[in-house]
Amino acid sequence: MNAIEELKNKMFLAANVQKNTKQQITAFEIKNLKLWYASHQALFDVSIDIPANQVTSIIGPSGCGKSTFLRALNRMHEVTEGARMDGSVKLFGEDLYAKNVDAAYVRRRVGMVFQKSNPFPSLSISENVLVGLRLNGISDIKTLKQRLEESLRLAALWDEVKDILDRPGISLSGGQQQRLCIARALAVQPDVLLMDEPCSSLDPIATMRIEDLIQTLKEKISIVIVTHNMQQASRCSDKTAFFYLGRLIEYSDTRTIFTNPMNPQTEAYVSGRFG
């Protein structure tokens, strides 16, 4: 091997090491997570590592704890009276439930998009995007304008609304409203975006736009999505976790879950025999 070939080989190996290292970074490290609503236990000893810059789908039948698990990742469950948790949730090594960590800080780092689009009806398109920034004390006009355009571009909405920013957010179509809510979540520059059935009320074309957007966004942030749609999970996600009766039954790369699952319960669910 001559010197040039040797150098090329070293560069190739270094590039692959860098690529593999990026793929192996963990966003969430969750250990023995248990969660109760009053006396009802909704989650049982869930332990899972969720990778950075990938899409992780959470699947399972209704009432299995999917949405509860999602809300535990940014402490949204705490708004429900009587809810309590036990276990550990770390984001890039930081304990999100440490006594000195404020829930508002967690929700800035871990954004959330809900099943039904929920733009603020009294606010314009631009103010819907900027409301989180204003609540966090950002008032510089240049910064706000920059974040507004950046967020709407990331949500693939800028070209559609750039000339109507003063119109009410609720004047947009259903799919546009959902992307507006995504832009609002992205404006505060979170590390992770949680999405709870984001396409369940959308038509096929709007669903396709959101799914394409998810693939673009994962280059910048980590995404965890709850979905009942098996085809959506198989199309969108890199990893898939199957929940049943509050327990994590199986977690693997998406191809394995849908083509060669290890657990019979997983195989029965993804093949449509129950759920």
C-alpha cells in the first residue's frame, strides 16, 4: 500500500469512527421509571436508552402507557394532580428530576407537540411562534425576527406564511396549524422534540408533510413520537419501543421490531392480531 492509499484508508476509518460515535450518543437514559396517577400505577420499571439525532417511535395499544411515558420525559405529568414518579430520567447525562432542576427548564429543553394542534386563538402566526421566547424574557427585535424565520423554516412553513404573519394562527389549515405548533416548540431551541400522535387528525397529504419534516428535523434534534399507526412507525423511526400494560416489552431498531421481533407479544401486535 503506497502512502496515498494509506492516507485515504486512515481518512475512511476516521470518518466511520466519527459516524459511529455520533450514532451511539444517548439522549435519554431512563432507569426503572415508575409512574402513578393517585393509586393507579401507569408505568412499571421502564428502562430504556433513547439515541440522539434519531427518531424513536413508541407503539402499543390504547391505555398501555405510551403518552404517560412521553410526558414523564419532560415532567408534563406533574400538571396532573396526584401524579408521582420514581426512577431516573437523564438527558445527556443531566438528571431532569434532581431537586435543583426546575420543571420549566426541563420543558424548554424537551419540547412537546400534542395530538391536536393547539395554536393560541388570540395570537397571530408570528406571535404563536414567539410566545415561548417572550415568556423566557427575550425581547430583542432582531433576535425575535431571526428565531421566527428560523423556526418557521425548520417547520417547513415559512414559504407558506411569510406574507401573512399577522393573521391569526387558527386561520391556517389543520396541517399548517400542526406545523405552526412544531415551529413554536422549535423556537426555544430544545434538545429533544416529543410528538404525541401528531398526525392522528390530519389528512394523508398533511401527514406526509409532517413525516417528511420529522426526517429533516432529526438531523438537528432528537425526536420521540407516540403513534398508533404501524406504517408510520415503520416509515419514520430508527428505533421502536413496544409498550403493553405499562411495561416496556421490547425495544430495538425498527426493522427488527417489524420483521423479526423477539417477543411473541410484539409479533402479535405488529401483525395486527390484537390492539
